[in-house]
Amino acid sequence: MSIPIEVVGKIRNGDHSEMCVRVEDDTKSTGGYLVYQWWKNSNGPNTGGAFDDWVESKQQLDEYFAATGWSIDWEQADIR
């Protein structure tokens, strides 16, 4: 599975309408990857109300996305 880095994707089958996701390569700082998730009126602690998860390797990133079962349209979402 190829997961784009620094690209916003719209999750078509998420728990919230208009749910978006973006992966940030944080290997230089933490050694892993941050997975940001947000939707209209989300109130997470990050910029734009986003929530985040962290995985420690590319393999775990692939496993994370496989486990979610998300159907994602990459580069189709509005960035806020």
C-alpha cells in the first residue's frame, strides 16, 4: 500500500462526514510518522481541530491504514 506523505485525503467511509487525513513524516524528530485526522467542527488539540496518532515505522504506517479500512480519495479534500 502506498500512503502519500504531506497530502490531504478525504475519507469516504469514516465516522464523520467530511473526515480528512494527512500523514507527516516525523522521522527526523520522533523517528516515526504522525497521522492527523479532522472533520468539520472537530475539536482536537492540533491545528484546525485535528487529532493525531503516531506510528514508529513505515511498516506500522501501512498496518495502521490497513487496519482502519478507510477508503481514501487523496488530494481531494479541503485543507483547513
